[in-house]
Amino acid sequence: MISAFRVEVDANALESIADKLAMLDGGRLNIAAVNSVNAVGHRYFDETRERAFARYNLSQEYINERMDFVPAVVGDKAESRVVARYQHTRPARYGAAQESSAVNWSNAR
């Protein structure tokens, strides 16, 4: 378990990246956002299933049958979800409480 962490940011490099991003059109940004959200969503989905296998006395087939990953789609809002396949399955019971979505950079240049 991580109890603390430290992040250092080079402001000059960040400004350079912001300038490059400002040159991209909306379509390319949407594709990048969708790809990023899906990568994080898949990783979280896999980690959630692994935690469920380790924590509960359930088979992998049982959990895999009841949980699903819905990826973000290009053109729509960049949002992916871990969902239950059956009505009475609650993914939160297996640790799937997080949703991943793109950050709204409304203050971008």
C-alpha cells in the first residue's frame, strides 16, 4: 500500500506540451482521450478482477461472467465503465467503485 508519494513537474516542459496540444484539432484530441481512458479502464478492470479472485472464494469464470468492461468510443464522450452483466451483480462488491473519464481541460489555451 502506498502511504505517500511525491510528484515533480517541470513547468517549462509542461508549457511546451500545452503549446503542442493547442495545435491539435478536436478529432485527434478525442482519439487520444478515448485511447487513454480505455487503457486506464482496462487496467483497472483487470486489477479489480484480480482483487476479487484473491479476496473472495469465487471462481474466475464466475467473476468474468458477471463483470464486463464497456470501452469509450471515438466521437462520444471519452468514458469507459466496469459494469455488471446481470441485474443482481454489484461490481462495487468486488472493488469496482471507480469510473475513469477524460479530464475537461476547459482552461486550455
